[in-house]
Amino acid sequence: MLKPKEVSQILDVSVKTLQRWDAKGILVAQRTGHNRRFYSQDQIDKFLQNNSERLEIVSLKGLTSRQQAIIKDLLTDFRKANQVTR
């Protein structure tokens, strides 16, 4: 039984991201009798096997405001050109 904090460290995402994934059905947490989230190691292993590309997230931290704006503009253009919705 893994706590959300442990899983967040394994997947290198925040606990808040795990909560969002749970709500969206991406990585659904199991619940204890007191409604606390937990995950099995098998569940995390399967998630990693099936979602390795999803975890390659680009971070804008450490970039200047100008660099962030350029990347956001490029991403917006890409989405429009490829009819990608969020």
C-alpha cells in the first residue's frame, strides 16, 4: 500500500496532480475505510508501463517570461494546426 506522497515521488508529479488524475480516471486511487487515498505497487507498475510518454512533461520552470511566452505560442499554433483540444 503506497501513500499519495510516495507515489508522487515515484512518478515525479505533485500530490495535487495525483488528485486530478484520480478525479479524471487517469490513475484512480483506492480508498481506505476513512476515505484516504492509496495505491498498490502493481497499480503503479502497470501505470508506468502504459503511460511512460504521458510522464515526459515539459516544465517551464527556470525559463524567462519571454521564453515561456514563446513556448506557449508555439504550443497554441501546434494545437490549432493539428486540431488538438485540451
